[in-house]
Amino acid sequence: MQIVKNPPSESWQQLMQRPTANITALFDYVKPVMDDISSRGDAALREYTMRFDGYSSEEIEVNIWEIESAVAKLNPGLKQAINVAARNIEKFHSLQQQSDRETETMPGVRCVQKYLPIEKVGLYIPGGSAPLFSTVLMLGIPARLAGCSDIVMCTPPAKDGTIDPAILYTAQLVGITRIFKLGGIQAIAAMTYGTETVPAVYKIFGPGNSYVMAAKQWAALAKVAIDMPAGPSEVLVMADDSANPEFVAADLLSQAEHGADSQVIMLTTSAQMLDKVAKEVEKQVQQLPREYIAVKALDNSKLILLQSIDEMMEFSNMYAPEHLILSVKNYRNLIKQIKSAGSVFLGNYTPESAGDYASGTNHTLPTNGFANSYSGVNLLSFMKSITIQEIMPEALEILGPVIETMAEAEQLQAHKNAVTVRLKALS
Amino acid sequence: MQIVKNPPSESWQQLMQRPTANITALFDYVKPVMDDISSRGDAALREYTMRFDGYSSEEIEVNIWEIESAVAKLNPGLKQAINVAARNIEKFHSLQQQSDRETETMPGVRCVQKYLPIEKVGLYIPGGSAPLFSTVLMLGIPARLAGCSDIVMCTPPAKDGTIDPAILYTAQLVGITRIFKLGGIQAIAAMTYGTETVPAVYKIFGPGNSYVMAAKQWAALAKVAIDMPAGPSEVLVMADDSANPEFVAADLLSQAEHGADSQVIMLTTSAQMLDKVAKEVEKQVQQLPREYIAVKALDNSKLILLQSIDEMMEFSNMYAPEHLILSVKNYRNLIKQIKSAGSVFLGNYTPESAGDYASGTNHTLPTNGFANSYSGVNLLSFMKSITIQEIMPEALEILGPVIETMAEAEQLQAHKNAVTVRLKALS
């Protein structure tokens, strides 16, 4: 970890450089695979699944027996934990429901904003060594609450064609409509273009490796929406002398273990705290099974001494972290100073992993500075708003000339005429 | 116009094919220009402005005297029309404000969703023959209401370096912070990367030609958010025998005059109405100054006879039109059947041009089927939501083991440990 003390503000931009991946460089690799699946459908899907995942079968879709067997098999303690997390996530996301907005902007001119579910959504759940059933909760629950009618999920199978029971248990718990044994580029292509077996969707959600990201970005250029651009995971911890160095070190490491390109930053106003956290990180990292990953992530990471809480807030707002932990006295007073962050964790007893699993907030969050412009996944990520207007004839007599004047000034005569023919009919 | 009577539903997908542009094919053209501006800043901006817009000057930014002179010069009738439209747009978008959502998902586990403005936004207003001041209203008003602190606008200058007074009047009316005389790729590049003069923003809004679209898409891959992917404008009119063929024809033409690639569709349950509208379109199009454009757009366009209101709704929902006009009896009963549309116009006296200018709804809407997944521009387009959580120590004693169980099952030991060290400290 790099230790930096009282850096001048001109150097901040440099300090907050992120390790970036060039996703667009992968388009040349991704595009032919996607095109092939777009044109050859299931046959191409099976070939790529064999090539990339080593699984070969006619059966792409998970069937009801596989789900029932997973439900029966899963450890009851884990089931119960998943159920508690699901309840909290459901409670918090239910709160995000929107009511229609309606007003008369002028007498007789009624305007309505109405939220509707995105009918067909696709969730991508990565495979690999660990089953990310928590992401099934984070995407599936708001999708169901939003009222999406088709909730499709793709996740890569093991070589023997099985899917981890925790993933299948969670998928049936939250109400996923159909589950497909597909990973990587082929999963994104299938949900984008549709095949004989896999339905096309309107929006694709979920994390993945850089090929999945590139495929999602390519799909977004073609015909679907995606949740957000994704980059490596990040945390920024703000600590004053009221923080607990053991807790801070554990929080930093919980991001660092995500991937070698993860970035963790601690800002502190206390030189003592900086030293203590550095020592704690060194100690704790050695006990981690994913030490080899965390150590690499720590190479990108920084412990920075700053002069005041205000300076720390300014740095954090410039960085726009995915996760922001406020381990400082009077953290509640700081909330109104936050300008950009994905999700915020208050005080010494709110670890970032609570938000990853069970507090109720969503863990699909903007990285790489995109917290400046993107929200984390929330209920509205699965909805769209439409507007509706109705103008009474007598109101058009008043508003019509306004429209005619503006349309004429924009040289759009047919726009004007759509009003003129109506005003004539009324007079 | 193509006339189709009672097409079998298997042929619908074919009937609703849109004329599509291949935006990604322009990346090879756009990328070097953007890279050049990214590295050489203002100097490159001036060169491209000279090359593409024929304007050469040290002055990229509009100054206060130019604005004052525009305000003084603009026709008072047009000013008043703009003011009325601005009031309606402001009233409707004000209604879209969000309050914070807050709950205890479990006792002692507090979760908050909070909306914040996107601090820095960029608005692109195309130039060309007509000054699109209405787009300044549609983007500038919600930006200001959202509380964006930096609202930057770029619009291409005439060869003599002037900007249309209607654009400058509207920009000062809605509270744009800074205005730059920049068009095309160079405007998007400047707002994406920032130069000595033009600040970088976090999200870019606004319409433009295919180069502008390609530049926005490229920028979105690099580091900013954009409002939505854009395609040619569209309208779908649903008419039964209660419709007025003169009005319907005028509405179809008001979309057709936008561009040769615009698409207009009428669905009707009445063979007579179809004939009457076809005749009216032919008559009215000849009177348009933009007839040469509208005629080309009509080549892409269709009048389709269907058997019932339900069939029309089903077709419309599959097509997901940018604009949907319901010129049918009992239109209010149909609202709940709408699954996808950008903006909806009810009855015979609500022309689509009302929404383009002055009813209060936004005219920046999803095209090309993206109404399936995207909202039109609204107040929240200029905001992002963040989540905040706070867990009381006694609540972590209950929730902590849930997190530990889940983190362990996902093989993320450091995530678990962030809870374990805290539970130990509490016991």
C-alpha cells in the first residue's frame, strides 16, 4: 500500500487514478461471437458453451426437478440466512415504489407521469469458484417488485452441467421466471437477440468478467439497455481517531479480496490511525484464503493522511467511490456534504459487507467514478416512466397559438399545422 | 405510404421494421477526433470548428453582451410563447421531485435512499437551418430543477460566430451556466474530456446528427453517462371512426417532416378512415415547406387496417413508439393497456406538437424501440440516487451471523471477517 501524507491538492487527481481496463478493445473479440449467436441461435450457443464452459448438452434450460433438488439439498442455515437477507432487501426496495404524478399545467391541459415495469429483463450471474447467490437477491427482488413479467437468468454451469444449489434456491425464492445454463458472451448474446430457446429481453443486469462487460456494452449499442458500465470494485474509508483500526483494515481487505484490480483507499486525519491500520492490514491479509488476490489489490491502494474532515470530504467527492465508509465522529453531520458515492456506511458497526448481503440496500453499484452520474441498481432500474397528456378543446384555443408561434420559429410548419387544423375546426 | 389491410400477426414484426442507422460504423471516424481534442484541448477545438462549421475565432464561449443583445432583439411574441411553455414544463417537472426514502429493515438497521443532483451536466443543442430553442427548455429546465450546479451548453455557431437569439434567450431564461459555440463531435469531445476553456461534465444530453450520436455513444464507453441512444423520430396514431382524418394526417406529417428517416404509422379499425387519411396526407404534404423531407419519410411509413382496438394496442405495445396518439373513443380506458411508449397523446385535441413545445411534458423521448426500457428525459435524468445505511451495535449482533454465513458460502472470507472482528469486540 502506498502511504501518502498531506498531499497538495494539485496531486489529488493523480492519487485517485484508477486501474482501468480497456473494454472497447475487446469488441473485436466479442462482436463475431454475438453475431454468430444472433444468426445461428441455439446451435451456436451450444458450441460456445462447450468451448468456453466445457459443458455439452441439448438442455440449456434448468428444469423444475433441478430446482426442487437444489431446494431440498441446500444447507438449512444458509437457507435461513438467505431468507433474512431477502426480507430486508424486499423491505427497502418496496419503499422505492412510485406513484403516478399528475397535474394540470394550465386549466384543461392535463399531464401525467406514470411508471411501468420493463416487461422483459435478463439477469446475468457469474460463475467461477464461488456461487454469487447474493447477486440473484439484489437483481431478482427489485425485478419482481417492479412487476417485470419475464425475469430471465443466465449463469454458467459446471462442466457436469450443474448449477450451485444456493443459486437455484435463491432464484426460485425471488421468482425468476426462467433459468438458463449459459455464461459469458454467449449468455449476453442470447438475451440480446433471443434464440429458439432463450427469449430476448429489453434490459440486461449483472456483473461479470471483462468479456461479459464488453458484450453488455456492445449489446447496449445494438438494442438493449444495460444496468451500468462496470469496473473494478472500490471502497473509500474515512477515519478519524474515533475509528477502530482493526475494523478499518477488515473493511479495506473485504474490497481488496474481490480482485487484483480492486482499489481501496483510506483517508484519515490521524497519523497514528494511519500507522495502526497499515499494521493491521499487513496482519489480517496473511490470514485470508484469497491473500494472493488481496495483496495485488493492495498494490493499487493508498492510505492518505489529510488535514481535516472537510479535506477528506472534498477528496471523496472528487473520487466518487462505489462504497464510502464514514468511520468518524459525528458522521451524521457529514451526510449532507456527500455529493457522489454509490452506497454509504455509517459509523464503526456498519461494515461494507452488510450492504453486500443483508442490510437491505443494493450491492450493484457504480464504480470507476460513475457514481457521479449513475445510481446503484434500485427499483426504478426495472421500470421506465412514460408521460401522458390530454388537452381539452377550450384549452387548445389558449395553448395552440403558443405552439404555433414556437413551431414557426423552428421552421417546422407541419408541427404548426397540426394545431392550426384543430383551431380552425373549433372556430 | 404503404397500405396494409388485416395483416396476419406473423407479419407484424416485419411491418414494424425501422429504418436503422449503423452508429458504430462511425466510431472509426469519431474516435480520432475525440482523442485529438482529449489531448490537444482548445487548439484542436478551434481547428475542428473552423473545418466543420467554418467559424474561426479565439472566442469559444458566449459572453454576457451577446446574451443581452439576444434578449433585447428577440421578437416579443416569441419570447412570450417561450415563457408560457417554460412555465408549463417547469410545473410538470417540479412535480417529479423525490423525497428521501427511509426505513428500518430490521430494528437498528436503518437504510436510506437519497436523490442527489448530477453536479455537472452538458446539453447539446443542434444547429442547422432552424434554432431548436425548444430543446433548451426541455433539457435546461429539469437540469435546474434537479439542482445541477454546472449546466453547460454547446451549440454550433453560424459562420459569422453568432448563435440564434431564440437559443440564447431561452438559455438565459432557464439558467444555463455557460454556453459554448461548439457543434458536432468537437462539442461532445469537449464536454467529455474537458479542455482549457470547456469543463468536463458527468452526463451529456441532447439530440444531433449521426456523428453527434456516435460521439455520444463513444463518450459513454469512455467516461460519461448519456441521456439515451437516439434514432429517427416516430409516431404511431391509433384511430377508430371517431377520429378526424384531417387531424390524423397533420399529426403523421408533423413527424414526417423531422427527417427522411422518420417513421409514421397509423393503425385503424376503419377502412373508410384509412382511405380518408391517405387522401388527406397526400393533400397536406404538398403545402409543406419541408415537403421533400416528408415525402421521403412517408416512403418508410404505413397505414394499417386492424380488426379491433385490442389488436391495435397489441401492435403498438410490440412497436413501443416514441409518440403514441390515441384518436379513439374511450381513450381513457386504454391507458392501462399501454406497456411501452415514450409519450402518449389523448383524444382529438391533443396534437403531438403540443408535447414537443408547450404542454409541459418532455420531448426528449426514446426511439427505435427503446421505449421498452428507457424513460424519456425527466427530472430524475438529472439526478442519481445513493443509499446510506447505519447499523446499531445490538442490531449487528443479530444481522452479523447472517452476513457471516452468506459471505462464507460465497467464499469471501474477508467479507465475513469484517463482521467477525466487530462481533468479537461486542462480546
